[in-house]
Amino acid sequence: MKFPLHQLYSLNRSKPLVQVDDTDEWVQWDTCDLDGLPPEREKGSMTDHGKIPGGQWDNLPTKFTDINGNEHLISDIHSLKSS
């Protein structure tokens, strides 16, 4: 699967269960390194909550870490559900 930057921020907060490769095993997303990437939202007013910055598909990380400390490729995710 491919995820835009704003969804990677969301996945880091919600820590969903994902299936990677062709296994039946669910692993829980823990974190994806988003350092150096644009913020989730540009600064805005109290009412407009800011806009999503451009470049949502540029230079995105390719791996995430599960709660056991194992790294997986984001492109190998085929199923996703809330934890």
C-alpha cells in the first residue's frame, strides 16, 4: 500500500494492526520516522485549522517499526485495521 504523508502521521498516532506480505499474522504499527518532512498541517487560524502542505508523496519513508522493534516495508502492507 502507499500512504500519503498526512496518513502516516495518523498511523503513528492510532497505531493500527497491519498484515504484511502474505501472512495471516497481524503486527501492530508503532512508529514511522517522519523527521525532516513537512508538518501534518500548515499553520492556520482557529477556524480553518490550517491546510495540508504540498509534497504529500515526496521523499516518504519506506519502512515502519512494529511494537516488537521489527522493521517492515510499508509497501508490503496489504491489510489494515484499528487496534
